[in-house]
Amino acid sequence: MREIFFDENSIDNGLRQAYKKIVKEGFDSYIVLAVGSGGEQIVRRLNKYWNCKDIVFCVVKNGDIQISDGSKIKDNKIFVCDDTTITGRTFINIFNKLSELGADDIKLLSLLMRRNSSVVPNIFIFEIEADTKVYFPWSDYPIRIYSKGIVRKICYEDCRKEFRCGDPNIDKNSLSDFFKNQQHSSAKIYLVEDMGEICSIVQFYEKHLDIYKGLFLDIIATAEGKIGNKYASTLLKLISYYMFYHEFSFIYGYAFDNEELIGMYKKRGFEVIGSIQDPHYGTLHKIVIINGTKDMKEHVISTIRPHI
């Protein structure tokens, strides 16, 4: 399954463009109906650009549709806002309910539309495949706060794209190779995609070291020309959340002998516990971060140190 994690910037940029369409089509004179918590989040963000005429709230529970003030529906034009249109069934039910209450006209804005939905919103910003799991900043999921681009798993469509970081030992692997690693080994591979470009990539594995289960940070790289935009830091944040959420005891890896790079790791909670000499890279520093909510930090480090 493909996963996409939307950040605040992506959503706000999309809604800013959507508002232009709302005005162009004359929907800005409509009463707004916010569907569920997702619809409320959309409306709250739209309020940066749009002084809505009026807002009504809608809750859908077990097929039952509850509207906060049904008296505002009769003879009025209603602009329905939701975060996701999956099958379209929810909107059809809401449409029928609003029609029963006497709505004069009904339009739909949805942040996302899943492909093959039976309903195509009047305005939608993103279209996703049927097997895609989406996380918004307001989703109940720990991996959700990213300052740059969209964080997601690598997918088949990425195999046609290019990624070069300038390190020949990494660049010898195409995105197709990374995708195959994910499909045929235990590799976990995530990307940062920004403005349609693959800006950074991380590859990690689950590892058992002695009595502890953790993660090995194998590759983390940023595309040429994209360094300094915090894309790699975004992926370090992701793998840290992955460790905590799945209750692993540690993450370990090797960092180049670069003060700025070591500083980035330390900001994310990693520490240096030793060094090795590599025939290709020279000095590499052993870096680790421990899940202190699960295990005693010093005991984990002393146990795994001989194995890394």
C-alpha cells in the first residue's frame, strides 16, 4: 500500500488555488457545510482567504446525517467541504439530505478524490489511487508533522524518475533498484517529494542486535541542488517517529566525518558512540538514538555497541 503524508504547506497552497476557483465559479456566495472534523479543518484553513457567508456543520455517524442548523439550508445555495471523497456514497447521502431540507443548489469541494469515486467533486485538489493511505496534519497518526513536501513510500511510478545525490556509491542505485528492495527484501524506503521532484530518500531495515530489536539506517541522501532545505532532516524525523510508534529500541547508522552533518543528527536526538575506518569513505561515526520510553538508554548502548 502506498502512503502519503501531507504537510501544512501542501494543504494551504492547494486551498489557496482552490479559493481562486471558488471565486471564479461564484461559490463564495454560498453557505458552507463542513462535513466532520476533516471538513472543519478545511473550512478553518479556507478562512484565511475567504470570509464565508455562513458556516453549518454536519456529522455523519452510522449513516445518520446530523446538521447543526437545518433552518439555514432551505432556499439557500450550499457549498459542501470535506477532506476526502473515497467512494462518493457519503456525499450522495448528504446531497439527498440537503435536497430534502430544500437546498436551492449544492456544490462539493474535496481536498482529495480517490480515483474511481462515483462522485467527482466540483472542486478537488489532489487525486489519489485506490490503494493509497493518506495522512493529514490533523490525522490521528504520529508521523504527521513535516515542514517540507510530501513524505511517502516509494512506489512503482517512481521507477521512471531520476534521483542523483552526487555520491557514486548511492547513485549506482536507480529508483527502480530502491523500489525492488522494498518489494523483495525487508527494506523500508520513504521519499520526500516536493513540487513533483524526489528531493530526498531514506532506506532502513529492522535489525535484531543481541536482545534488542531496532532499525538500521542504511541510506539517507538528498538530491543534488536540494541540500540545505531540510529534506534529510524531515526523513530523520520520520524514522524517529517510526521507531517510537512501532516500539523499536534503537536506530543506528554511520555518519560521514562532517561537522554540519553530525550536528543535524544530534538535533534529531542521535549521539556518536564510536568511529570506524572505511576504505571508501574514510572516517565514519557510529550514531545511535535510543527509545528511552521503552528501554534503559545506557543498557541498550552497551549491549549493541559491540555489534555495530
